[in-house]
Amino acid sequence: MGYLKYEMMFFFFMGLVLIFKAPFCNGLTDPGDVVAMNNLYISLGYPPLRGWLLVGGDPCGENWEGVECVFSNITSINLSNANLGGELGDSLQFLGSVIHLDFSNNHIGGIIPSALPPTVRNFSLSGNQFTGSIPIAFSTLSQLLYLLIDNNRLVGPIPDVFQQLTSLVILDLSTNSLDGQLPPSMGNMLALSTLHLQNNRLGGTLDVLQDLPLQDLNIENNLFSGPIPPKLLTVPNFRKEGNPFNTTIILSPLEAPTPSPSAQSPTSSEELPWKRPIGPSSPIKTMPGQSKKFLTAKAIIWIAIAGVSIVIALLLCITLSRCVRAKRRDKIAKEQYFDSYKSSSEKPKPDESSNETLVRPQERTSLPPKLQHHDQQRFMNSKRSVRSSKDMRDSEIDMTDTEDDIFLPPPPPPPFSVENSGQIPGVPSSIERPLHSQHLNSMRVFTIASLQQYTNSFSQENFLGTGILGSVYKAELPDGKLLAVKKLDYNNNIAIKQRSDEEFFELVSNISKLQHPNIVELVGYCAEHGQQLLVYEYCLNGTLHDALQIHDEIHKKLSWNRRIQIALGAAKALEYLHGVCQPPVVHRNFKSVNLLLNEKLETLVSDCGLAPLLSSFTLSQMSGGHNSYGYSALEFESGSYTCQSDVYGFGVVLLELLTGRKSYDRSRPRGEQYLVRWAVPKLHDIDALSRMVDPSLNGSFSMKSLSRFADIISSCIQREPEFRPPISEIVQELLQVI
């Protein structure tokens, strides 16, 4: 044994020497992770795992068995049922970004490491041969979601280590030799839904568990005593056999029932009021072999449960009744609203000489669909060459003109209610609008000639930028109002799917439904001579990317609190798209160049609803270029893009706000070009985190808010989509940072 010990020490030191001499610049994996994996390989007894080496190697680049990475950092080790022996050793603590550790169903022995990586979320050692006690190191794993150490040989009491484990969902300590009482800190696990403690020697009461949101509780074959808390009896899957429970329940809060006149008085001082017969002539009968005291307590428990059930049922009935009445009121209000709306459409038409006449929604919906399509085609095919110079200066097409009128199908009401004090066109101000009605703006239809005039023939001086979907130009109307014109580029950009006029009108209608304070408003459109353009409101301070990288004056205005507000505005826009809109709207192009800043430096997200323009045929082709700029999650390469992929892009934007860096910067050293790859190892090191903050902030932030902001970023840029939180949770987290 002594010889083997010295031999292992020799290999360990030789490994360190060779590792530090190895040319790490040629490998993908972080050097610190490589050292930790080499040491783990030694501790496990050199198992025959594909790719694993004693010294050096590249776990991420060479796809070591059971190892998954995000860029250069190991994030997951899954070696379940791998026939492993040996021990875990102390190397796991040096894996700075790992979130998933699964060594279940092996033959690993020794003690559970006393130091573990604080980033781990899923930790499973089930079905091994671990001995000793549960380490206090678990108290530092504040991000734990699943902790499974069942079916081992652990002994001693459960340590009081759960103060910080408020996110833990599943805890399994079953089939060990644990004893003692449950620690008080178990009551802090406010997210716990599954708790398995069966087949141990645990004792005491269960009071500490009574306020937890448990759905599955197994405490079979232990030594628990005392009465079971009533709240635990409502757990859907509660298994408690094999415990010497004392079923006596103290009912001091309950009022003792009044004895009937025919009931006899107690024969001894031990007969308490609630032991007397219930009812005028129906005393509770005792079953053979069962004490009267037990039956009485059990009956009262059932009475209490029945009473609670009746109260809940009454509350549900009242709630449903109110909902039905509210729906009936909404229906009546809507009928009155549309009746008034219909009567208002009988008013005389606006002056036909006006160049900006708006068609009232009710008049447009009265047209048959075929006539609408006919008018659209007639507009598309009308010849503009005979127009006079005055007509070429018109800002919009006269909607009442008999030769060139066009009727865009009215956009349905937005999918959520927003109070708006504006007047609905065609509706008298005396009519009260229903709660779910909103200002229905008629879309403005522009001609190519007018947009050429307003953009100075799409000149370079009015050029604002270009992206996957096309170029954007600034337009100035005769009244001085500024707009932004997006010119969809179907000819030079293979990423955009060519759409027919009918599909384009449908797209415009869908975009017009997106009404939110943090989403850029679609003002109008142009579909003429094979061109398709979208006209948006103009944001004075440009894009967030330019504010961080180009415009120094705006950059100086981006204080820490302002950056949090910008992030919160963008998150609320995504929350609206993902959660309020039905079906959910996936942005699919979420990055800092699509976040605009108005004159108040408030966030407005652009390109919302334009995902259908991106051809699925080109997703794999785009992933290379798109991913090279650091915004795309890994699942994008396989053509899969969901709401959680938007969350990843949002996390990259948060990194830009934090560091002031670009998502991809070729001018930086090789190891710093990709922002996510460079930043991930530093997010959980408070010193490194402080050094990576944008220098222009001059330390004008608290370390608490900085740490919370880093935690949000870390959760957003997880490798697996299912580990990224929904955007609604991120909104709540950002509200706490402010």
C-alpha cells in the first residue's frame, strides 16, 4: 500500500510538470479544467473512458467520454453506469463552470469531497459506496436544483447546511444509515417538491417540513415520532409506514363541541370535552382492538379536512361566479362598443382632397375579402409614370382616390390590454371604450416616390445601418417628423425568404398587433414595383451597440442604473413576445444592434415579428456567420430556435452592458475575441468580475447588484436551453437589481 501511495504521488507531480509544459494554446479546453480532469482520472483509478488521459489532453476539443463543454469550459460530466471505482478526490472544486455532475450507479467509494464547485446545479452520487458523513460543503452550493446521494453508506446526522439551498427542488438521502433529527435549516428549502428520507434511522418530529411545497414525501422505515403535522397529510404522495408515530393531536385551537342534554357527564377527570359523543344520540363506536382516544382524534382530523375542503370549494364557486359575471359584462360592453362603432361609420367621408385620409376600421372590414385583394392588386399594377410632379410629392396614397386606393385588412386588437387615452378614429368621444379595446390605428401606406423624397433617394447620408434583413434609412416628412425605413433585401441576401404581396400584407398585419412600450412601433409600409419596405418610428439615440462602441457622448450617459433599466426594458419586451402573445413570438435575431434608444435612453426592440422572413433553408448557413458574432445559442446550428434561444441572445446583450465590449472583436487577443468564452470563467469570481466591468462606470455600482447581475447573465447563457430561465423570471430578477 505504501509503494502504491508513493507511485500515485509520483504520477501526480509528473503530471503537473508535463501539464505546465504542455502547449495549451493549441487546445480548446481551459487549462485549469484540464488539470482538474487529469486529477479526477487518477482518483477514479484510470478507468477505460474514451479520450481520458493521465496528463494533458483536450476534453472539450477531443470529446472526452461523458464530458460536455461551452466553448473552453467544462459544464457537464455525466458518467452514470460507467462501472467506475476509486474515489472522487478533491479535483472537482477546480472546475469553475460545471453545472451538471452525475456519477450515479457506479462503485465509487471513499468520502464525498469536502470542497465542491459552487456553480453545480445537478449533483448525483446515487448507488455508490460512499462512506462517512454528509459534508458541510453542500452549504456553499446555493445554485443546487437536484441533490441525489441515496443508496450509499453514509452515517451520522444530517448537517444543518440548507440555509442557502433555497432553489433545491429534489433532495434524496434515502437508503443510508443516517440518524438524528432533521436540522432546522431544512425549512428554508422553499422550492423543494420531492424529499426522500426512507430507510434510515432518523428520528424526532416532522415539524420542520410542514411549510415546504412538497408533492412527494417518503419517510418510510425510520424512527420519526410525535404527531404528524396536518399540512403534511395534504402532500399528494406521502409515504410514512414503518415509523412509531404518536397519533395524539393537540386540538387547543378548536372549539370543543357542546354536549347534548342526553349525554352523560364524564366519569373521570381524564375524559376531555372533545371525547364526548358527537350528536344527540350517535356516540362514536370503537372498533375492536382500537382505542377510543385514537378514533376520536382521527375523526376530528377528518372533520377538519372536510371543513377546509368545504371552504376551498366555496371560494372556488365565488371566484368562478365573479369570472362569469365579468365575462358577461365584457361581452355586453363589446356589443355596445361595436354597435356605436357601426353607427359612426354612417358619417360623411372625409374630404377627398386630403393626402392623408385614413380609412375607418369598420369601413374596411365591411369589404368582401375578394374585393380587398382586388384593390391591392389594382394598386400594385397601377402605373405611376403619368403622375404629375405634385403627385410625386404626396406623402401617402389618397385612400379615397378612385384610381389608386388600397385597403389593408385591419389589424386585430393587440393580444393584451393597454390603457390609451387616444381617440379611436370614427368613434365619438362620448362612447366609453371597453377595457380590452385599444386605439386601432390605420396603417399608413407610402409610395416609392414619397419614400425616395423623404430619404433623399435613399442617400448615404441618411443610411442608418444594415443587417440580415436589409438596410435602414432615415426619412424626414414635410412636417419635420423623422421615421426609419427598412428596405427588405431579397436579391442580395439569401437569408431572407421571398414573400408574395399577399404574404407581405399578412406579415404587416401581424406586426401591427405587437403593441408594447418597449417595442418599436410600425408606422406604415410600402409594397410597390416589386419593393417591400417597412416604416417604423425613429429613435434619436440609435442602437445600443453604437451607444457602447461608437458614440462617446451617449456612452458617458450610460450609468449603472441606466444600463439596468435598458436591460429591464428589453426583458419586458421579450416577456411580452414570449408570454403575452398567443402563439408566442420568437424574435430570432436578438442582439444589441436591434435594441434602439429613444431620446430618454429607453429601450425599444426592433425587428419584432420578422422571424418568418428568415428562410429555414439558410439556418445552418447563417449559424456560422451569426454564431461568429457571439449571439447565437448552440442549438441554432441544428436549425432549432425557441424562446430560450432568445434568452441566450439576451444574456450576451447583458454581457455587453456589463463590460462595454463587443460580442465578437477581432482586434483583441485570441483568447478575448469571443465575449462569452472570455467572460464565463470570470462571472463567479468576484475579483475577476470587478475587473471586467466597463471602465467608464468608474466603480459606480454596489458589489451586491454586480453579483446579482452576473448571476442573471450566467443563467441566460447556459449551454442547454432547458437550464435557461424563462424571461419572466429574468424580469423579476432585474427588478431586484435596481
